[in-house]
Amino acid sequence: MADIWYNRISIKHKYFGMWMLFSASTLSILAMVGINRPFWGDESHYFETIKLFGQSAYPNILSDYPEATPPLFYMLFAALGKVVGYTLVSFRIISLAIAFIVSVLMFVLGQQCIGDARKTFILCIIVMLNPYFLGLSLFVFNDMVALLFLLASAVCFINNRYLFSAMFLGFGLLCRQYVVFALCAMWFTTFLESFHSHNWKAIRRFTVYLAIAVLPLAFLMVLWGGVAPPMGTQKWIVYGGQRWNPQSFIMYVAFSGLYLFPLVIVSIKEQFKINRILFASILLGLLSFLYRIEASIVAQRQINQDTVGLAHKAIVFLVGHGFFESVILFVATSFGFWILLTLLQTDLRRMRIRHVRKESMLSFSFYFFLFVMPFSYQHWEKYLILVLPFVAIGWMCMHREEKAENTSDNILPAQLV
């Protein structure tokens, strides 16, 4: 028995070391290739806002600034800028350091949930090689900082550290408002655990912690008189109200399927079945023809953008707008719905047999993300980067659980004999 545990620990450490080496090497290559590039997209106005925070007095600057996102990212980089200098290269080095910490946390969360270091290693490679993960690791955007807090919160949550989990969620909310999807997922998971066990102590305590964690953002919203600073609202949120947009929902489902495709291929032999879920997914995929996937009104009118991100742009580059684009997006939407419905079926079964565990928050995060994000004035493929690690790990957890159940079913008759 001691030898078995020693071998497991050795394998875990081996793959963790390999992941650290792979992550550091990838980020180093990224730095060599792109650290001196000119501003990339929205990076220029993020850079200017960071300098504005570095030159302004607190707390006055918090009441209004020209962005639609909360201030923690700008505060953090402005503070670090006083140490390393207010240069684009300095901030990109900070982004790379944050990305490395994110990669470590992603492996830790995957290992704790999946329990298989080799599969965690493969999963992390697939997620990290996502073009948005690479780009956000280098360029000065607030997404990677938000992901850092999200993963830290998830690791704490899995280990029943509710106070620290809520604290990191609060930090994440101060980077991106829509991090509320993870807050809802963790709260709902804890509620179901308490409901099934009839032990309400955990949910009461976690609810109090979460209520305290959201207070800073709630205070800022009162100060702003809305979900974003007045200057940011006037500059960015200029078309349409805060209404749930089915077009955004279909877009996120489609590109979830597209970006998770390499991971699903790893386990498709065990997961793929010709059943009602497959046919339902194909039917739901037809919604991509009803709610066409295209850039938001804001993107179309402000920056003349007609695609929703890199993958969509690549599709248009290869086949142009029109019939073939629609067919590809239909297939992607159907595949995304297949992933969504497969996860949902597993979670409903878990709830029915009262077997909800901490890992359930991973797939719950996906559901709440798809509910929350269509309320935004803007939709981009990029925003998926905050939930893709959770969905990927949740998918592998489901695969492991079903494989274990099938093994138990095969062993049980022999044991009874």
C-alpha cells in the first residue's frame, strides 16, 4: 500500500514539474515573440487608464473613469507601475507573471478535482494553447487577473475554505462584474449540499461571507448610479439596454463547443452516444440560423467589427460570410449544445440521487455563465476564457465519474457470486 501511494505521489509531482516547465517555456517564447509589439486592440485604453489611476488621488478616481469595468485591475497595475515603471513592456512582464500563477492554479484545481495528473496535464495544455489564453497572458487586459482570482476562489472552495473563497470572488468581481456567474455557481452548489445533508451551517456561513464580498462592488455601483462608471457607460454602453440577448447565448454555446472540441476528442469514445441528447443538440443547433452569430451593435458601430473574435474571424477568412459560414457555426452550435446537455444530464442525475459534490460548481459555472453573459451590452469569444477552465475540468470529472461507475457495475456481480 505504501508503494502504491509513493508511486501516485511521484507521478503527481512528475506531471506537475512537467507542467511548470511547459508553462514557463510557453510564456517565455510568448515574451520573446511579442513583448515589444505595438498596442493590441483595447490594450491601449487599458494602459492609459492604468496611468490615470497612477496619477490620480484616491478615492476620488473611483467615482468616475473612462472604463466599463471595476477598478481593481487598474489599481493593482498602477501600484505595481510605481515599482517597475509605467511602460508597456513592464506591464506585459507583470501580465506574464500573473499568467504563470494562473497556470499553476489551473493545474492544482484540475488535479484536485480529476485526481489524475496525466489527464490534468493534457487538459491544461489544451486550455493554455487557446489563442485567447496566450494573448491575455501577454497583453495588458483585465481578464487574466480576474481568472487568477476565480481559480484561487475555486481551489479554496473545493477545500472548504469558504472565507478565502468568498474573498477571492470579491476581488474577481472588482475586476469583472460578470464574475457573479461563479459566485452563483458556488452558492448553489453549497445550497444543494446543505439541502441534501440537512446541515445548513455551511450555506449560512458561506452566504454571509459572499454578502460581505459583494459589498465593495455594490458600494461602487451606488456611487456610479449604475453597473459602470458614468464616463465608461457614456463611452462604451451606448447602444441597447441591459436585456437578455438570445443571440449572445447562441454565440457562447457555439464557441464553447469550438474551443472545447480538442478536449472532448480525448474522451469522445466513452462520451459519444447516439441518443436523445445528440438529436436534441442538432435540433437546438438550428437556432444558430434564427439568431445569427455576428458582432454586437457596439462593435459594429464603434470599431466596424463584423465578427465576434479570432475563431469567427478565421472562419470568415476561410469561407467568407454566407452559406458555408452558417453551416460551420451550426455544427459548432450543435456540438456546444451536446456538451451543455451532457453536463446537464449528469448534474440532474447527481441531484436526483443526492450526490452533489464540490466539483459540481464547475459545470454549474457554465450554466450561470450562459445565463448571465447575454445581459451584457457586448459579446466576444474572449469572455469565454473565464469559464473554459471550469468547463474543461468539469467535463473530465464527469468522464472519470462515469468510468468509475461502469467499473463498479462490472465488478459488483462477481463480488456477489
